[in-house]
Amino acid sequence: MMNKALPKIWYGGDYNPEQWDEATWSEDIRMFKLAGIDIATINVFAWALNQPSENTYDFSWLDQTIDRLYQNGIYICLATSTAAHPAWMAKRYPDIRRVDFNGRKRAFGGRHNSCPNSLTYQKYAARMADKLAERYHNHPAILVWHVSNEYGGYCYCENCQKQFRVWLKDRYHTIEAVNQAWNTNFWGHTFYDWDEIVVPSGLSEEWENGNNTNFQGMSLDYRRFQSDSLLETYKLERDQIKKYTSTTPVTTNLMGLHPELDYFKWAKEMDVISWDNYPSINTPVSLTAMTHDLMRGLKSGEPFMLMEQTPSQQNWQPFNALKRPGVMRLWSYQAVARGADTVMFFQLRRSRGATEKYHGAVIEHVGHEHTRVFKETAHLGKELNTLSDQIVDARIQAKVAIVFDWENRWAIQLSSGPSVALDYVEEVHKYYDAFYQKNIPVDMIGVDEDLSQYDLVIAPVLYMVKQGHAERLKQFVKDGGTFVTTFFSGIVNENDLVALGGYPGEFRDLMGIWSEEIDALEPTHYNEIMFHKTFGSLKGHYNCNLLFDLIHSETAEVLATYGDDFYQGIPVVTKNKFGKGQAYYIASSPDQSFMLDFVDTLRKKLALEVAANAETGVEIIAREKDGKKIFFILNHNAGNATFDLGERELIDQLSGIQYTGESEIQGHDVLILS
């Protein structure tokens, strides 16, 4: 449990009282109580207010806000205010301002505008965190500390260039090792001195805003370096807080599938994972589920915080649709079902001016409680209060794991081929979605996770094989596990240097195949996956596209072959026995019908547990606590749908109604059964 002072699912969100007057504060308190709000995230962007000049600090407004909220039963998620530096700081210390990809020095403005390697930024950010922690660490209102906000964005300034060279020395020790890792004999790029290395940007090795590069090894390292640099600034503030309190958790809000930071590395430095969930109206619900599972997987299945979501409308997407009636509640419970122990919003009161004035809020511009959004919010608040601590700290038990790796994602994006249409997240989601449709629980894991708890591990497009990962996977299969990987896997090491001796490199003996060539065709061009005899639920033919590995079986059993082109009859799906287990190779990107039949085949062969059977669009997953399972039934359909509990007899914790066998759930409704 994150904090025993509030032993329930925390309910609240971002609150900016500094934007309002005293009369509004009183009205906020009244409406927070009506909505069941019990936690407010404050001080996120108040650095300029807290520190009006170099040596002047003023926390009087913050003292009053924390006390006022706490006296009214509302706890605090206290941010450090360092997500946007003050204008005076940017004016006095130009080194704090970032340089963009094209070499332009930023002026003051926006947010995420501080260079992480600026000594000025580090000094003042750490000092702010120190002063806040010293002042408030004993305040009973503080449930959790929130460092900065939504870290992201790269910098290409002189600060970063100098520190990048230091980072390289720590990683490689010698300039010769850098040359080898980056293959700098290509195009005569050999470096003889550390100061010859410049950052890869639009002025040097990269183009199209970093989507393309001449030297993948260098660009990979710069992404690692920038992720590490931002992480160091987080740790700097966290360590100041930890000087005063060791029990109150410290976090920062992540952004799900955000591409710039290696969240598995960040997770090691965070007490609890928190993240901001902003799907579009047309985002597949399975992609949102996958992202929740990924956030849960960052810390090996520990519950996480849903730090932000909108009560209805967003303001920054091309088309900012309202959440339909019931959908806010439905999506909130989807987060809880997949491991969230908080439901929090951005924002509690809608801003009057600037860029987020049309972003949804619990309290709309009209300023009263008679809105659809407020009524839905208050209804959810009452339900969460009723549930109390029944769900808090419950875990999800999964026997299937899907590997997700940010560095592998970077390497695929930066690759100089074979297809611009290859999207790592889409390929991972394709496999995840098939399990989601079958209501089979999945853990999203990193490359360092212990595999012994799983029966099945899937690593789609594992292009980069980090040191030791192949051996861990081989041991997993030798011990009886089942492994699945796909086309364009086992190609390079962590420096993006090709594994010589034939693809899939270190996986060649595990998969029992050799991949000779990789064909890349425009995504509308399809080939066929032909099964000449039934294998489980797989039979007949399926479509595939995007990339086509031309593989030779060495020890693997050929399950299916291509049906077209000059590689007609060449293997496309294989199975290889390895020790006590087996490994499957899928040499192209299959259609959904293949994925569903493939997962059904694995389900039967491995006796994987299904939470419950249901109509399409009904999501079912269980969290477990004290040996008792809590089933979440989520109907993402607008209309009624059915699900089947079999012989289970379960009680809905919200209504008290008993369910067993085949039952019906209303459109966009939620049942919590135990």
C-alpha cells in the first residue's frame, strides 16, 4: 500500500489554486467534497511563484493551500514545481535554455525548456526540492512527492555536448572503443580525441528531426545519454527529498509509450510508477490496456498510480472528442483493473486562460455541479469510497509475458532499412491484442526480467539483442518454456552492429533456422501463410505483409510456408524443440485472424488460463489479494453484451447482485465481481 493514511483508491487530480481567488477556493472545497475528491496534486508549475528572484522564496500561498485542503479532508500529492523555470532565471542564466535539434537556442517560454545538463538548472532545481522537503516533510497531508512533470525533450547545447563526452568515457573508457562501437571507419569518421565528437543533430549526422541518422550507434548512445541526463535531474531532486523522509514515496508522471525515455531504467529510481493516460476516441482499447500493463510491468507487477486522465475532453489532439457518457468511468476502472491504485484527473478546475483552458476538468467553466461531467465524476467518487481498500495492492497473475524494450525501439526507428512502415509498437500491440481478445492476462516486461514465473514469452521484432539476453531466453526454453519471436529479430547487438554468421544471430540455434534475406514491400502488398496440415487452431491460409524473412530450416519443424512470390514454399512459421521447451518463429507480419488462431493454439497447448469468455468488446481481467480474485468485467461496447462465468458464483461489489454462468452487462458498464 502506497500510504496507509488513505487506505483506499485515491481519487483526485491536478489543482491550480494559484490561478484563482479566495472565493473560488471555497467553492472548490465544496465541490471537491461533493465529488469525493480526497487528493490534490499541487505546485506543479509554480516555480516562478515560489521563487520570485535569485535568493527570495515565498511559500506562504502553499502553506495556506496545503492546510486548507487538509483541514477539509483532502490529502496532497506535492510537486516540486520545477517543470518550467522562471523567466528571470532564463534571462540571467542563458545556459539553462535548451538548444533544439536544428541548433537554435530556445528563448524563454513553454515548458520542458531547461537543459538537464545545465549546472544552473541542477543547482536551483535541487535547492527548490530541498526547501520544499525541509518545510513539508512532516506535514500529515503529504501522501506522495511528485518531481517535476512529464519529463521529455532532448537538448543539443554545449552543456550536453561536453557531458555527452563524459558519458561516453564512462561507458567505453577509450576512444578506440567508441570508434569500434560506432563503426567509424565507415565514411572516414575515425575520432582521435574526445573533443572531436559532436552531438548527432540536424547539424551533423541526423535528419528529419532525428528519425534518420548516418551512424546508428552514435544516435542510439545520444538517446541513452539524454534519457540518462533527464533521469539524473529527477534523481537530484528525489535525493533532496529523501534527506528528510524515507517513507513517503517519490514519483514523477510518465507518459506511457512516450518514445524518448527508457522507462525501465527510470523505474528503478522511482518508489511508485505513475503515468498520464490520454487515449483518443479511436485509440484501440487494447492499446490502452497494453500501456497500463506496461506501466505495471516497469516494477515487476507492482500497482501504479493513474496520475492524469481527462474527465472528458482533451485540448491538444487534432479532434478533441468528448468522452461519451459512461466512458470516463469505464476507462478509469480499466486502469484500476490493470493495476492502478489511484484514479486522478487533469484537471480539477478548468483553467480560464492559456493553452489548457479547453482541456476537460471536474469543475467546468460554468462553475457549478450541474454538469454531466461533474455528475459522472461524483458518481465514480462514491463508488471508489464504497470499495475502500478491497482492491488496493491487489496483483495480477499472468503466465504470459511480452518483451518491450525502449532501446530496441530506438534501434528499429533509426535503422537504415528495411522498411519505413515498420513500427515496433504496432507489432508488439498486434501480439498483445490477440491475448487481450481472448481475456488472457499478459505481463509487459523488460529484457532483464526474471522469466521463471512464465510459461510463454513473446518478443516481437527483437532486432537488438543485448548482452546476456539471448542466454536468458535459451535457459528459459531449455527449462521447458515456450518462446516466440518474429521477423527482423536477432540482427544487431546493443551498439547496432550486425551479428555476423547469419540471421537471427544469437537466436539461430534456439530458433533452429537461418534467415538468408529480408524482403520489404509496400504494406498493401500481401503474401500468404499456408498451412498444409492443421496445427492446433491454425489451418488453411492467412495473409501477411510488411517484411518477409526468407528462412531455411536447420533443426526447426516447418509449420507453414509462403504461398506467393519467388519464395513460394519457403518456411514462414516454424517450431523448434530446444531442451524441454520450444521456440516459434513467425517470419512475416500476420493478419489478425492468424494472431487469434495462433494464440488459441498456444492457449490450448500450454493450458493458459482465460479470465472468462465474453463477447467481443468485453474486457475481463482479475486482480488477486489475500488469495481472493476480484474480476473486472468492462463492456467497451455501446450496447449490451454477454459474458460467461461458468460455474463461478460471484457478487458485484458495487450493486450486491450475484452473477453466475452466462450473464449480461449493459453498454459501457463495469462490474467488479468477487
